[in-house]
Amino acid sequence: KIDNKKTLNNIYNYFGTITSNPLLLNGSIYENICLSQNISKEVKSKINNILKHLGMTKLSKSYSFEKDVNQKLSQGEKQAIAIARFIFFKKQILIIDEGTSNLRIDLEKNLIKALNKINKELTIIFITHRYNNLSMFKKIYKIHNKKLKTYFITNKKK
């Protein structure tokens, strides 16, 4: 147990990760977001709503009837699908380890804004070598000489 309350399995339910090369199934966009082949009207509606909030309706319309999007999507589109999957499963902590590196900077910014809008209590750990969109975060840390240091704290409210 951790803190006499949660088991390790319960802790896993809080976290989601997005990497530079997210894993996708040989299936549709919907199957890749909800990780199921049995997709009800309610689930499809929920996914469409998530895609709308993320500004990804064009992507969903382009591939909504495709059965194997894994081979057809770009790395950036795969990363966007992974973000939608994270939202679908309502995790509380998102670790993005170069997970937006294949997105255009403006799309990366829009997706991070959308994540914060959808879930104001979301904690994002954003690991990157690109500094363009770091101003959107409240606290920025830097690893220097194997030590984690506070790099910048903004007045930004979550």
C-alpha cells in the first residue's frame, strides 16, 4: 500500500503517458481511443465530443470509416489520438515525454490549452526539448547536472 490507502494498481489508474511513438492498435480511430471493438452510440458520441474539443474533427472525419488507421496516420496524428485516449479514460496526471514532438507548434499549443480547459484539475508533466509552449505551464523545472531545479514559476492560474 501507498500512504495506507492505495495499492499500486489503483495508482496506475491516475496516470497516463504519451510518448513520441504512441502505441496504436490495428483498428479504427474509435477503437484506438476507447481500446475496445464494441463501440456503443454513447461511446462514439463521447469520443466525437473529445475530438471536437481537441480541434480534431477533421481527423475523425477523414478516417472515421477506416479499419486500420495505424498504418495511415502520421506520428503527429498518432500523438493526437493518444491525447484523446487519455481524456477518454479520465486520468488525473498526464506525463508527456516528447509526446507532442511531432506536432506543429501551434497544434501542440492548442492541444495543451484544450487539455487544461477540459480538465482544470489536470496535472501535466511535460518533458520536452522544445521551449516554444512552456509559457502555458504554471511551473517549469529543469534538470541540470542530474538535479531537478525550479526554472520558472509563472503567475498563470490553472
